[in-house]
Amino acid sequence: MHILTNRVWPGRPDPLGATWDGCGVNFALFSAHAERVELCLFDSTGRREIERIALPEYTDEVWHGYLPDARPGLLYGYRVHGPYAPEEGHRFNPHKLLLDPYAKSLHGRLQWSDAHYGYRVGSGREDLSFDRRENSRGMPKCVVVDDAYTWGRDRRPCTPWGETVVYEAHLRGLTMLHPAVPAPLRGTSAGVEVPAVRAHLKSLGVTAIEFLPVHAFVDDRFLVEKRLRNYWGYNSIGFFAPEPRYLANGSINEFKTMVRCLHEDGIEVLLDVVYNHTSEGNHLGPTFSFRGIDNASYYRLVPGNQRYYVDETGCGNTVNLSHPRVLQMVTDSLRYWVEEMHVDGFRFDLSTTLGREPHGFDPGSGFFDALRQDPVLSRVKLISEPWDLGPGGYQLGTFPPIFSEWNDRYRDSVRRYWRGDEGMLAELARRVSGSSDVFEHHGRRPWSSINFLTAHDGFTLNDLVSYEHKHNEANGENNADGHDANYSANYGVEGRTRDPAIRAIRETQKRNMLATLFLSQGTPMLLAGDEFGRSQGGNNNAYCQDSEIGWTNWETITSVDAALLDFVRRLIQFRKAHPVLRRPRFLHGRDAAQDGVKDIDWYAPGGAVMSQEQWQDGHARCMGLLLNGSAGTYHDARGEPATDETLLILFNAYHEAVDFTLPELPGMRGWLRVLDTCEPDIEEDSNDERPVGAAFPLHGRSVVVFVRAMRDEEA
């Protein structure tokens, strides 16, 4: 497509980006400090620049122009002129082709070379020098898109938080090894649409899938040189465009179709988003977009020495959300994914960074305030990763009430308890009952706690019970990367083993932790593949493993794995069937039913309520949790008053059996055993009733659930 230069009109300063209006395309780019902006147009291959057009107008710090002859599919980029003065925070270099921050689609992949740096690499002057090499042949190109899409009868599931079960997955890794997905579709949005993939998610019972970053990102140069890739995608370069490698046909409509299909199955789509930093790194990083458009506006720079970047993310730079135009870009991006792509919520990477003001982290920061008042964004699911690497970076429980938060204290407590660590009873009780000590303020509810055992960052569940040490040699960093505090155990042998006794313990421990997860108050999150024992071979930092290490392997599921999968399905169904496991208010044992039984209580193996001395016994590893489904006031999803059966949940992290005396409650006939991690084939409708006051032989390392059986006259 050739655009005649004499057909350039002033256009409008809004909306930002390239906007097709049915007649032509309006281009608008924010830069407060640029002196001139050139729009660069390319042929359909993206290899040849066919025209440069100076944007004719500058309004409210936005450069803009309208091309009446432009059409969707046009490839473009920008060259921005201005001062190159790193010590003053300016790094303009018109020799570098730049991506539009608002680009909605990208064509081609980055080809690394020294030409992508604004300074002369190896000059001895670091970034104070100036590089005049042309980099456009190695840069992706922005694509003008037509947003039109027929959504038909698409309806958001709008699953209430109290009924939500999150499934964290990598969009590419989920289907790369799935035998039912055709080879050309593997690792793409179209692959997720395949009926067998959707059927698995639906039968599992999850209500939301949380994808690792799908925004366009860059493979770090040091990884490419080691023949690795930035598999996880936490290196964003565009906040509106889907990563091209995740689209089988290259069209963003493919992503929309995937969302629509998942909605048909009642599954919400959540995106892990990275707005805290970009792929341009520190002062020695490349120039791809923001740095060359207006470095002093887009990034937080060190006061008094603006050559350097404030780095509270550990990734070299920090996005400057204190600037109104940068804040606008992020909120525009979020609204775009909600309104145009129909996603249902977001998990914010390193969320503490997003709440930082010049004085430090602030729950009332401009970004959080913008979300809370936004009529679109305040109504979707918002999840924070409540930490970063800056001063005071750990902020679990301090985020505004519209957020739920990844609860790493839950993760570590459950791991340590089942590993057999001392002094964990009281801590486990707090986590299982919803972490009120962390979240009960400002009207927050138990679902504010995102409970998880594992996530993409760390061991899988299988590896958590198979390795005591990380094994990240494949990452090429001499096993120095990744966390060391995994709270894992191997039960006798590091890694895979044929020893039946060790394998049996490992399978039981998986069931124990999964049962704990789905029997806890709060919002459970399951890592993809944990439901059938996926392993990464002990790698707890697979960020660069776009390989079988990082992919979900569906082809090696054994009968043991299938049994675990069936157990997880039953756990999720049990949780859905019992609203007492997802109460909308924190439980403190203050409310009671008409029979005087409290809404929650804790029992020692002797059958009596736990005493203060027993809570403080560091050697104790066994306790019972009573949840009274008739106590307190709560409602189902339709707002109707809800009651439930009374559950008794027994936890035993001892390696030996414990006789647990089953407590007696008013009107009881006995206790019906409905779940046992040491006898996983027991069904909820079993007839295994035990009398009150009897000593139940609670297996070592087990979870058992009983339902109160009432006398006939009381039932």
C-alpha cells in the first residue's frame, strides 16, 4: 500500500494510537519532549520502508495526523526527534524505529543486533555516546487493525468471588503437547479452543483461567544467545497487542474467539499483566519504544541523576505511573482488554510497584484510585501480586478492597505443615480459615485471599514432594537462579524413583495439600498440570524453558495421574456443593446456631476444643476443624439464605496414625466419612458412619472429612 504524502490531514489528538474509522486512519502519539515525529510506513513484508510522513499537528503534547487513504493491515512505526541528553533524562534517536505504545497488533519478530541500542555499544562511553545505525529491518512493525468482531451471544460468566476457582496456565505451554490439538494450532489461542482442551477445563470444575502474560514481549538478548527464550513473557513491549506467537493465523480475532469459547463453557478469562516495567531494561538497555518516544515521561528516573532509572522491579526500570499520560496508557490498555477483548479480570505482576508514589507505597495511589472509580475496571476481577523488590516492597493485605491478593503466607504455611515442620498448627488454622489476620479490614471478605500451593514461579506440586533442592541447570545460570526456600521434601530419594513406598507417600501428600486448598476459606488457585502430577524435573524457575520442561505434558498421564485428576475433580465438586467452605464473612467462633454450636471451632485429638496450651505445643501436628453450616447468615449466588451440613475436617501431619475422638454435638447420631486422602476412592454418598465419642484411627499424613449425621427426629 502506498500513501500519498499530500493526503495527510491534521487529524485528532485522541484516541491515542492508530484508529481506523471506516474511512481512513488517525495516528496519535504522546511525547511531551519531542521536537518532531515521523510516521514510517512499510510494505506488506515489513522489510522495506516505503514512506515517512511528519505528523503535522501537536496538541496537548500529542503529535497527530490523519491518512484518508490508509487501511487496516498497514504496517507502521515511528521515528521521534529530540535531544539525546541521558544526563537530563532524554534519549531521543531518530535512527531507531519505535513501536507505537498503543499498537494493537505486531508483525514480525525482533532480530537482535547492536543497532537496537541508542548508544554505540562497546564505545567505552556506555550510553553517553550516540548511535546512528538504522535498526528497522530487525524490528517488529505495528499493524493497523479493524476492531470489528461479531461477538454474537457472548455473555460474561460473572462468577461471584465466593464461587471462583482459578486455574493458572501458560497459554502456549497448555497445548504444546496436547495430542488432540492439531500441530499448527499448538501453543496458540486457537489451540485452547479445541474441544478436548475445553472439555478438560470444564470437567475439572474451574471457573476462571488465568493466563500468564499475553501482551507482546521480547526475548532477552542474553537468553537468545543461549538458545533460550523468555517463556513466561514478563518482559512487555506493548500493552495492547497480543503476543504474535500466540496467534495461529496472526489475527487478534483469534484471541477473541478463544475468549468467546471459554465464556460458552462458563469459564472467565483473567490475564496476568506486567505494567510495572518494560523490556527496555536499564540505562544500557535497547531502544524499542517508550525510551525513544519520551524517556523522561514514561520511566521513573533517579532524581538529580536522570541518566539512571529507579529500579524497584529488578528488571532495570520502573514505569512512571505518576505521569498522567502513562497512567492513561495503562488504564486505556486495561479497558481495551475488557471492552474489546472481553476478558474478565487481571492479575497484576509486582503490584506494589503500581502503588508507589514518590514517598513510597500508597494504597491510595493514583493508579489504585483510578481503578476504584473507573466504571469499567472497578467491576472486573482484580488480583495483586502484593510485593516488589523496592524498599517496603512486601505489602500483603494492604491493597485497596477491590483487590484480591496472592497469599504466599498461605502457600508457605501449608507446605511447611505437611512437610512436618514444628509449631505450624496455629498458623495453618489462620490460613485455612481465610487469613482474617491479614485481610479483615475495610469491608474485605475471605475471598480476598488467593490461596495457592504452587504457581508458575516455583516447584510444581509433583516436584514439591519429589525434590528437596532446585535443579535449574538447564537455565544456564549454574543453578544460581530461582528460590531456595521451597519448603519441599523428597521423602527419601531426590527426584524420580521406583520405590513404591516413597511413591505412595508422595501421592498421599499431593492429595493432602490439594484437599487443604479446596477445603480452605478463600479463593483457591490451581496450577495447570498439578491435577495430574506435572513435573518440571525439579526446575523451580522455568521462565526461559519454552520446552518440555515448561510445557504441560498430556501424553504421559499414567493411571496414578488419572486417579489424582479424578480426586481433584471431586474436591472441586465437593467445594461447590458445600457453601460452608466458602463463607462470605470471616469466621471467629462468635456466631452459633440454635443448638449452640459455633460457626467454627477447633478440636484436639482427645475430642475436646483446643486449649491455649495445645495451640502453643510446637510438637503438635494434628487437629480438627468444625464448620457449622447452620450458624451465621449467608446467601447463595441468587441472594437466597443458604444453610449447609456441618463438616468436621481432620488434619494429621504426623507420619504415624493418631486416634481422634469424634466430638458429640446436639442432635447427632454420628459422623459420616465422605473424604479420606489415604482412601481416595471413598465417595460422598458412602455409608461409612462412625459413632460420636468413638476413637477414629486417623492415618498418618492424612485429611479426613466427616459430615454430621443427625438423628431422624432432628434431620
